[in-house]
Amino acid sequence: MLNISFIGSGNVATHLANALKAASHNIVEVWSRNPEHAKRLAREVGAGTVEYIRELRKVDVIIAAVSDDALTAVSHLIEPAQLLVHTSGSVPLEALSTGRRGVFYPLQTFTRDKAVDMRNVPVCIEAGDELDEALLRNAAESISDAVHVISSEQRKHLHLAAVFACNFSNHLYRIAELILQDQDMELDLLKPLILETALKVQDLSPREAQTGPARRGDTHVLNSHLHLLKDPELRAMYGDFSERIIKDHDHL
């Protein structure tokens, strides 16, 4: 059992704190810029709150689940002998100024009140020395069956890939929703297709799973879709995506 405190009380902090609490770790204290949010999370996990970061007691690890821009400033407020870790996908380990530092990056999209099975969430860890890496592995393996030790450089590329796979694809769902709404239809019509696409890549590579007019090289359908798109930015986006798919499947 580890004694753990949190800096931050947002989506990532909430899911991690609850998962670690359920794994029998002791959540000691929570600090947040919003005191009411800190109190809410503290109530959920049986922790206390502090008004200032410097008031945090010494624990096994402090998890800073705050914005990337705030991490360096936060680290200056922590005693050098205290292990401080961040949860960011894009910030290098060296951004933390503490003597003991690490990364505890759960690779998932989190919404506060949407339940997530943390056992299936990859947790990527990194630390400044072997002892702290072992401590973080212990914490990660207590909540996840997919723990990976990766470098800051690898994590930056992993985060970039995640933006394409998650954030951009979700925005494409939004574009699809607007196209349907323009014709008095709902996104529900596409949800089985969206689900099947996600399920397919569990067994096939994305290249193998690719379907559609660009995959077939069907220029008639591609041109008809371009004609339907009145927004020049969407026309350009459709054309760029189609061209990449065509090239990936060797259509000349």
C-alpha cells in the first residue's frame, strides 16, 4: 500500500485517485486551484485537502495531474526529496525540477462521470532511477494489466499517435453528425458503423481494415462526395484523406 497525494482534481486525477483507492492505496491529500473541486475529490477517496501546495505532507508519491503549462511551476513547490510524477503525454521527465521525478501516464480519454475499466488502460511510466521506477510499477500494476516503461521521446510520439486516433477521429464524428443533421438525420445511424470500425482494429491492422471508395479507387463516388461538400475546408480535407488512402493501397 502506498501513500499518495494529488495535485489537481480534474478528469485524470479523479479516475486515477479512485482507481488507486480501490486498489487499497491510501489517498492522503488533494490540492486544486478550485478548492470545491478538491473537496469533492477528497470526499470520494477519503482524503484531506490543503490550501497551498507547500502544505502537502510527505508521502510515497505525489501525482500532479494538472495542465502541461503548470507542471514546471508546480515542481518548484515540492521538496527535492519527494517523488513527484506527472500524468502528461507530451511533457518530458526533465520538466520536473524535483530531485526525484517520474511519469505516470494513463493512455485513455477520461470524462469525469464516465466509468472506465482501468485494468484495460495502458499506463506508461518513467522515472529518474530504478527504485522510483519500481515504486511506480507497483502502483501502475495495482490498477492496470498493461504497464509499459517508455522514454520521454517515445511518449511524445505515442501522444501524437493518440491525438490522431482519438481526438481527430472524434472530431470527424462531429463533422459526420453535422452532415447528417443538415439532412434531418441523427448520429445514431452511424454508431453501429463506428463501433464495428473500432472493433475491427482489435484483430486487423488499420491498413487491412480499410474500406470505402478511396480504398477501392472508386473515383465516381469520390467525385460525387466532393460535389456534395459545399464547405471548401471539408472538400480539401476529404480530398487529402482520400489521396492518402489511395496511396496507402497503391492505387495509381
